[in-house]
Amino acid sequence: MSEKQSDLKKIEQLLEIMKENDLVEIEVKSGDEKIVLKRAQPQPPQVTAVPMMTPAVSTGAAVPAAPKAGGEQEAEKASDLIEIKAPMVGTFYATPNPDAEPYIEVGSKVTQSTVVCIIEAMKVMNEIKAEAEGTITEVCIQSGQAVEYGTVLYRVKPD
């Protein structure tokens, strides 16, 4: 048997020993000859934490209105407001770019075709329209936050 075949046989035998004994590394010295075998370790999967938004659970009970300055109670109920919800999962942006003004703010009038925000999903910027007419009464989420399908983005008082 040639020397190369003999070396190959030794390596194959060492590999079998490694498998049988579940060894990660083996080193064999014989005179001036040295063989080192290392088995590659599978990398554990990387887990990335993604912030998740949980939808609010409604009990059907009326939510008491916050008092206004001057002690007056707000007459309208939360059920009178229209909610603009996220139509997809992604990242909410209130502005077209970081240096720009928000698309809308509390007090802004909107129509069905008014762009109210952008939701980035899979590196695609999706313009979200109000699909309601009225005045924005509440901005429910901050720019840059992750949203799920159905997350309330804005509340609108119908005109």
C-alpha cells in the first residue's frame, strides 16, 4: 500500500473514532508525524427579538373620558371615533423622510385619499391612506415603531 493510501486509511479510522465517541477534536502523534482533526460545530440559530404589539382587548365597557382643562367632561365617547388601523405588519413612519414634517397631526383634516403615514414592509415603503373623513383626534403610535396588522394608528372624529 502506498504512503498516501495508508495516511488516508488512518484519517478514515480517526474519523470513525470521532463519530463513535462524539468527539469534536482529535490529535494523534506518532514519532515526528502528527494528525489533528477538528469537526466543525454547527452554529446555533441566531434569534432576533422583534417587538410585538398586542391588540387592545375591548371589554365592551365605556371608557371614561379624560377631564378637559376647566373641569368639563368630554361629551363624545370613544365609539364615536373612527380608527385608522395598520393594514399590514411593518414599521410605522409618520413622515416621508427623517427631516420632513409629519403627514398629519392632531387637528389635521383628512379625507379618504389623504396619506397619513408610511408602513415599511420588506424594504418597501407603503403609503397608508385615511379611508375616512374627519379630524385627527389622536396619534396612537410613535414613528419608527413596529406594527402588526390591525394596530390602531390614528383616531378620527368624523365630520
